[in-house]
Amino acid sequence: MVKRFLIPLGIFLVLVGFLAVGLNRDPHEVPSPLVGKPAPEFRLVTLADPAKEFSPTDMRGQVWLLNVWASWCVSCRAEHPLLVAFAKDGQLPVVGLNYKEVRGDGGLDAKKLAPEQELSLTRQRAGAWLAQHGNPYLLSVLDMDGRVGIDYGVYGVPETYLIDKKGVIRFKQIGPITPEALSQKILPLAKQLAAE
């Protein structure tokens, strides 16, 4: 009879333990299976020049940030002034990954657009947004269908990845970069990686 009550009590205590651990975690620090692994490869066209392409291998030998953004993203607007100010300091190159610029906007039905119309609208919207708010990026590439974002495990925008000289992801920031995350986590780790 006592055993019948001990099993549910044990299960309840285990669940309370998991809940307590979960409530004490920072929601912006979702563990990523990619941290410590090579950054997924891609080759995408740049926003500024449709004839130019970029790949993470182009950044080998440098520590850099990959920032996932879109003009429709409200949180991107919140972190953008910090990125612009950070880029002016020139401490670390920042590459932008413009994520689903047209397809991610709930107000548009991208299925009704021809591919060339979607590309044109993507360039127009993303370029205008950077012109208005400032451009912190060394360059920005277009992930129009979100496939690269899937490879990187993007939960939503913005997200930022710190990538080392060998092309390994060393840190992932989910949500907007804050001054605290930049000064206490990203920059110290970037300096350490640059010295290696």
C-alpha cells in the first residue's frame, strides 16, 4: 500500500526538480548543439552586390560574428543601435544573415511572388532598412528561404553566433544582443579566441 504512494511522490519530486532547474536558467541561453562544432557551410549572394557571394570559409583566420536579422523583426530594431556602435569600434567583424526577409513577414504572401520579384523586394526592403538605421555589417547575405537558418538552428531573429578562426561556433546569443552580453560574454571570449 505504501509503495503505491511512493512512486507518484517520487515522480512528482523529480518533476519539481526539473522545474526548479528550468526556472533558474536564462532563456537567452538555450543550449545549442552547434556550439563547439564547425559552422555549417553555405554560399549566398550579398545584399549589396548580386554578383558577389560569401561563405564562412572567407572568414577563416578571423574571429567574427554572424548576426541573423530581418527588417520585419522588432527585436532586431532593439539591438541594432548597439550593433552599429559596436561596428564603429571595429573590434570584431560582423556579417549579417538577412533571414527570410519576404517569407518571414506575415503581411506578405511570398508564394504569389516570382523568384525575381522576391529577390528584388528582399534587396529593396533590407537595403532601405540598413540605410535608415545604419549598417553595422562588413557585408550581409540573403537567406531568402531560411535554409541556412535551419542549418544554424535559428529559433527566431535576432540570433548571433561567435565563430573562431578555425570556423567553429563558440557562442550563440538567442535574442537581441544586450550591452551586458556584449561586454561580459561575447567580447571577453572573442579576445581569448583571437589570442589563441
